[in-house]
Amino acid sequence: MNERILEGKVVYGKQLGRTIGFPTANIDVEDMEACPAGVYCGVSRVDETDYRVIINIGRHPTVPEGPPTVEAHLIGFEGNLYGRTLSVRLTGYLRGEKKFASLDELKAQLELDREAARRTPIGNE
């Protein structure tokens, strides 16, 4: 995959991710067409620290209310990013979007995605 960078202001979303252990930064990206819908891994720098990231681009079919979004889960990050500009470098494609039968199934898949993202090189590793 050719690396791409998505950047935008972190805005409020449904705040569902935090309830299942995967808080996300919803990034207001101008060009949603930059990448096909799906789940990606990548890296983002916040306050001089690099974080591995799981990124969902699309309609989030398990809980489909609202328009398509770019949602980034920064692995290991704790803090508030609302209102800040966040840049995410996509380094790999993990899978297509999928509708899960329950939030528990979604959470189990996100655990697998997080482990895949942790194993993906993010630069000079």
C-alpha cells in the first residue's frame, strides 16, 4: 500500500468506542475519498510521541447512524484530543468494513485489529 496521510481537526462523534474499550478520535478530513472504506493501521504523533493506530474509514456498518467518518484509535494513548489537529499516516490495510452481529463481536475483531497494528512496522523498525 502506498502510504497516505489523513489530517484534520478532532471532532465529537457518537462516543461509542470508549464504551467498548476502543476510544477513537473522529477526524474531520476534507477528502473522505482519499482512501477506500476499510480498516487500516498507521501511526500518529501526539506531543512528541508516536502511537500505533487503527483507523476505520467509512460508514461503520455495525452502528450505521450518521455520515461516513474517519475514526482513529491511538493504541496506548490516554488524553483529550478534541479540537486539536491530528495527522495519521496510514501504513497498511487490515480489512474491509464488516457488519457484526453484536458489539461483542465488533470488540473481539477490534482486539485482533489492534494486535495486527502492533505487529506492523511503522518506519525504521
